[in-house]
Amino acid sequence: MQEILDESLLLATDRINLQHIKVQKNYPDSPLEIEADKSKLIIAFTNLVINAIEAMETDKGELDVSISALPNAYSVSIRDNGKGIPDENLSKLFEPFFTSKKNGLGLGLAACYSIIESHRRTIQVESKVNKGSNFIVNFNR
């Protein structure tokens, strides 16, 4: 898990540096192993990280990426302090071609959702307008 998230963050390094985003990682000390298609999960988590970066203001962004080992699952949290998502958009978030971005295609979160679902995992979103969002992906152990 840690390696997958580190590679996703690495792919977004240019954007993180360009917007002067502070990144906080909170991982367990020992490696957490899952059965998965590593390259596809990297795509999914990279999409989540990029969306978080794009939601935050330059020089004010804080990205928190954490992994928790729960009794029956591993939980990955990607939290930002960006503009948040209005309640009316939450139910449409993972639909193909839905976007609130000016030049967005609405495919990033749809692809992310598809990858997570294909691994029989779950993804949920918590968001408050002007406070930020938290995308949580749970992996059964």
C-alpha cells in the first residue's frame, strides 16, 4: 500500500511543487500487503491526488495522505483543504463526463471509481464547501 501511494504522489510531484502544496504522509511502519493490480491502483490514487491538488489554492494547500490498518480492512485517506464539493454534486461525482472543472472531461473520478470497484473495494467521499474533501478507499484484508 505504501509503495502504491508513494508512486502516486511521485507522479504528481510537479503539480505539488508548482502549487507549493504541503504534503503530510501518515503510514504504518510495517508494509501493508494487498492483492491488486498495482499499476491500475497507481492510476486511481494519482487521479485522487491530482483532483485534491487542483481543488486547493496555491501556497495554501495541505494534502494529507494516510493509511490505517483497521481490524478487517486497510483504509486509505486522501484529504485536502481545498474548495470542497457542493452536496448536490456528491451523488454525481463518479459518473462519466460529470465535471465542475472549466476544462475537465469528467473521466478521472469515473476511471478511479471503476478501478476501485474492479478490485471489489469501496470508495467514499466526505466534503464540506470551503473546508476540503476526503476520499476514503477501503481494502478488505
